[in-house]
Amino acid sequence: GGGGGGGGGGGGGGLTPFSSTRCVRLVVLRCRYVVRGGDTFESIATLFSTDWLTLWGLNIDVTTFDPPVGETILIGREYQARDGDTLLSISKQLGCSIDRLRALNFDLAGGGGADRALKAGQDVCTQPDTCTS
């Protein structure tokens, strides 16, 4: 009689390897921060290298110096790039340093110079310098 062969060559009998790939798209909203316990406008401003008055002005619907835990607040203004815009041109136009733009926009932090063209329609988080002249 028959019976199972002893292993041997190709085909049949074994487990077929299974591979699965899942792609997840994570969307991170620009210019927003979710308030944690103990946060104040002053501590959040320090975290984002700005001043509390700028944050206060961006969040006119928040009525206390201690925004509620879980509240999403604005840390800057969104600017939509137009044809020909670069970090350098946005920096000059809005009074926000190139380093600041890169810190607020993780995807603009790497590669390419400040004069590299951005895609038209691309959102850029900015923090115009509102407290100096």
C-alpha cells in the first residue's frame, strides 16, 4: 500500500505560505494640537516656540487660559501654496522663518532647499510673527 511519502520534492501536501499587506493612511491635521492635562496656553506656546497671545488670538472660542483637556486648538494658520510658492517666498510673505515652517510641517523638514517649489494646493502650517514689528 500507499501511505504518505517521505517528504521529498515539489508540490502538494505542505502548507502554502500566506502573506498579507495592509496599507493604512494616516491623516495628521496641520496647525492643530489636542490639549492634555495640565496644558495652558503658555505651556503650549512654549512647546511650539511661540507666544501665548498668538495662540489665544487663534482660538477665540476658548474662553479660559486653561483650554479644556481633549479640546483641539489651533497652533497656526493654514496657507494653501500657489504655483511658484517656495518655503522662502512664504517665509518672506508671511513673516514666518524657514526653520519655523519646517518645524511646523514635518513633511517639509527634509530634503530640498528653501527655494524648492511646493505643489500648488499643498497646505502649509504657518505662524506669522504677530508680536514684533
